[in-house]
Amino acid sequence: MSKPLNWHNLTVQEVLQNLDSDRSGLSEGKASQRLREYGLNELKEKGKTPAIVVFLRQFASPLIYILLIAVVIELTVMHKPADAGVIMAVVLINAIIGFIQESRAERAMEALKRLTVPQAKVSRNGTVTQLPANHIAPGDVVVLDAGDKLPADARVIEAASLTIDESILTGESVPVEKFVGPIDGEVTIADMGNMVHKGCAVVNGRGLAVVTATGMNTEIGKITAQVQETKPPPTPLQRNVSRLGRYIGILVLGVIGILIAIGLAKGYSYEELFTLAIAAAVSAIPEGLPVMVTVVLALGMRRMAQRNALIRKLLAVETMGAVTVICSDKTGTLTESEMTLRQIYLPDRTIEVTGVGYRPEGEFLENGKKLDPTKDESLSLALRISAQCNDSILKSDGDKHQILGDPTEGAFLVAALKAGLSQQKLQEEQPRLAEMPFSSDKRYMATLHPCQDRNAIAYVKGSVDKVLAMSRSILENGTAQEMTPDRKAKVEEKNLEMASKALRVMALAYVECSTAPEKLSHSYLDGSLTFVGLVGLIDPPRAEAKKAVADCKRAGIKVVMITGDQKATAVAIAEELGLHPGEAITGLELDKMSEDELSKNVERISVFARVEPLHKLKIINAFKSKGYTVAMTGDGVNDGPALRSADIGIAMGIKGTDVAREASDMVLTDDNFASIVSAVEEGR
């Protein structure tokens, strides 16, 4: 089986031929043979650190080395086993405390890993079966449905509205629609529209993909190897203790030199002077300091854990206290990571929607006055369209709410539920008769439903320019009016206004059908729609993040937002958080700056937008060159190298990948920026 590097350049048939496979998948025999050849589909870890290594690691300090030398001197030269025993007891107590704390952190990390056991649907001998993801081999055909996680890197061979969340690899928060055809030339991972990658999630649609790479040969595997090769920098405490150890050594040698000079001048024997010098050296060693430092760090580690910050190594406690710059992801750390419908525009009316995230709690306000959506026909229709022309599902379990599918569509379901329009109730009243799935070329979605007044009604949701172009009329005060150039211009102006506030804007429309068509088509809808309104969505800032940013400012800590999102969106969120972005720059602008130029300007920049993993390393190094102690947050696989290179890497415990957690020094168990600030307080 040959192994071309650029699977995205090949047709489906060429891919299958090169992998010696077909659409029905591998046979069990061939799959077993390839598992023996390529190994299990697993990311190789450095391996769990043996307990003895964790214990011995506690002795790796210049002060401890000096104390151990003192023990040897007390036993062999001074012949004082009692004193040697006391010093050795201090050293052992120090090591035991450190060992217990770090072992607890590692056990907590193991618990996080055990939360999910990945499975995958695979076609073997033409029969779809569910297998552990680590038993997948190159050439296997994987069945993809909404909600699935990709078990390996694969080439798409069938796609029906297949949309993938690739944020863990690319940092891009908007899901990407996949297609089957080949792509010419060299492209980045973000532009590989016919490839899917291990660890990414299926948001919408379905498809088939043939596996091209497993384990460490996947894109995630390559980044994992890079992370494992990157050595973390020494912590401020390690640097200070090393410096203190050198100072003590120099001081002791200086004192011994002075004592010997005085002793020789006064006629003391060499034996007496040697004994005196050794006694002076031992007495100068601060035996209690290592234990005192370890106890303080251990207490800080425990308190941080109580405040949702899991410290993996004892020395990282002090590093958190020394942090002067926090480089934070936007999505999920500073924001809720839950799209929220914030504004609805109905011709000549703007309605604000309160509430945050997927909790179906909020009100509809017009000019500050509360509206009853059930008594407002135009508003009720807009909410009905957004909830019915929708492929996502809102699941609620007590106070926990989860979206299965596209986060944007999920926000529509939540808004409808705030008005008392549940998905189940709407589907019972108007079951779906036909549909046109969203695609990147059409840029809209349509669904057909029965209607009391007419035979059927089609609901349409999509990009503003596309829906406007297809609209013949516009709904004003409950009545369809002709879509004149003036009316169209007003809608376009409102769209620009909403977009300037970093809202993701979509348009809603409908068409009444005198007879229900067997299927929906573009030709049927084009030029016959009635435009209903615009909806504006945003991933809102966390309520507690704004206070946390203010606390950082008071503490002299600079907060920097780093995101893969658009510049306008990043700046708007930064302003809401009180970051005052100043000179916000993009990854493209960053590429044009030399290291010296970035270092000169980095202190004036609070927002970096459209960044890639290598940009993060560049930003970290720029701050370090100015003498800052840098904390970097991350959750994706692509964040691994940056997390390892920062003075302290902070991974997300809930939405973070294993690669990010392994590269980090601290894990946030609640993915909340406010917990970072709490950890800094404890560190100080």
C-alpha cells in the first residue's frame, strides 16, 4: 500500500486504490493485519511517571544538595549522627510532602482522562459495527453522524451537509462544511475541505470517510510529539532557589577563607581549622527553608484545587503568584462558549433578548419594555422559523443544558423556549415534510411544514444577502409589503449596524405554498420569499470574567486576549470585558512583524485575532523578552507547544484536549477565567 502525502489532492477512487480498500471497508483479516503493521490507533504518552521518579524529583534542588552534603559531613567528618539524622529527617519530610501533593494532582488528571472511552462506527465487510477507536486501521471506512468524534485522520468519500468543528486543531470557532471532491495544490489544515482529523467533532449532517492515518501519524499525533520534545522553562522559584544556593555556596567559601586566614595568623593547627571551617559551613545552611517552602506551596496547591485550579507540579504554585501577563483564549475562557441570540430586528423594530448561554431564561424587550412573544405575531413567527428551520437538539437535565448540533442553531432553540415555544411542541404542531440542508454554496436552509391557512409553508434561514436576494416581499406590522429598494437598503443598513457590534447576523423568511411541493428546490424558493427579519447572535462574555479582568488590572497583571476569531468580534468582546484593546492586530499583521518589532510594541497590544499556534509562541517570547512572567491558556491540540513554552501553561479541564492537559502546569476544572485570577491570589 503506497502512502501519498497529500490525500486531499486525490479523487475518492484514487484514495481507495492507494489504501487498498473500498466503500464497504476492510475485511476483519485485513484490519487485523494492518493493526499489527501500524499499531493501535493511540497517541503515545511519555508514560505515567513512576512513583519513585516523582519522589526522587523532590530532591532536585541546590538547597537539598547542600543539605545532603551536610549530612555526609556530619557523619564522616564531625561524627555527629544525631545532627545528621535531624537534617536527613528535614530532607525526607520535604520530599514526602511534595510527593503526596504531586501524586494527588496526577490522580486527578487520570480521572479526567477516564471520563470518556472513545468508540467509533466502522464498516467492516460492508457491515457497520461499533469498535473501540484504538482498533481502527488505515483503510477502514468510518461512518460519521452528528455528535461523533473523529477517531482518526480520514478522507471524506461521502458527505450530506457534513459539518465539522475543527477548533481544537485550527482555533476557528465556526464549524466547517466538508465535501468530496479533490483539492489542488498545497493547503493548510483549515483549508482541507475534503479531510477530517482525529479529535474533531461532527456538528451536523452525516458522511463516510476512509482512514488515512492513525495514532502518532495523525495531525494530533504530530503535535503531541512536538509537545513532548519541548522542554518547559524553569519556574521563577527554581531560578531564585538556584541563585540562593549559589550565593550560600559563595558565602560559605568566603567565610571559610576568612576563618582559615585568621586561624593561620593566630597559629591554629590545620586540623583545628578544618573542623572549624566544616562547622561554620554546616551552620550556614538553612535546613528549615526547603520544608517551609514546600509546606507553603502544598497549602497553596490545596487551596487552589478548592477554587477549581488543579496544579500539577508543586513549583507552579509560586509561578502563579509571579505571573505578570495572562494570555487567554477568548472562546470558553473569557466567554461562555455558548452562542446566545441577543437581538431580533423586525422591520422598523429592534427587540433585545436577555439571558446568557443555553439556559432558557430571559425576556424580550422593546425600548426597555417587556414584550409577550405569544401576543406579538411577527416576533412569534420569527422565533418559530428559527426553531423549525433547525437540525440541532436542546437537551435539558435539571440545570444542565446541552446542544447536540450547531451552536448557532442551538441558540435559536433556546430563544424560542424563552418564549414558551418548545422544540417538541413545534414539531408536533408542524412536522417537517421536506427540507433543503444548508450548504456553503447556497448559504441558506429551508424546511417545509403543514399550515392551517394554506396547504404548506416553507421556512428559510440563511445569510442576509442571500435571503434578501430571494425575497419578493417584506413583513411589516404583520402584513406582507413589496420589497422595494428603500426597504431593502434599510435591512442592509441594519445588518451592518448589528455586525459592527460583533453579532453574527442571519436572516429569516418564509413562503406560503398553495400546494405542498414534493421536495424543496432553489428555483421554487427564489424570488418568492417574504422577508421576516434579522437575528443577531454572539458568544457572550462570562459574567464573572469582567470582574476578574478588573481584579487583574488592580493587581498589576496585563490580560491579553488571543483568539482565532475575527478582529471585530474580538475587539467587541474585549471592550465588554473592560480590556480596552488599544492596538488589536491579526495573525497576518503579526507575520509581517520582526521579533524585535513585536517586542517593542507588545506591551501596547491587548487583542490578537485570527492567530495560529506559531503566533502564540511568538507572542509568549515577545513578553518574556520584556521581563514578564507569562501564563498562557489553551484547550486545543494546537495549543500544546505554547502551553509548554509559557512560564505556566493553563489547560481547560472540561473542554480541553488530552494533549493540552498533558502540556500544562495547571488545569482549570471549570474552564473559567475567574479561576485563574483566584489561583494568582493564592500563589501570591
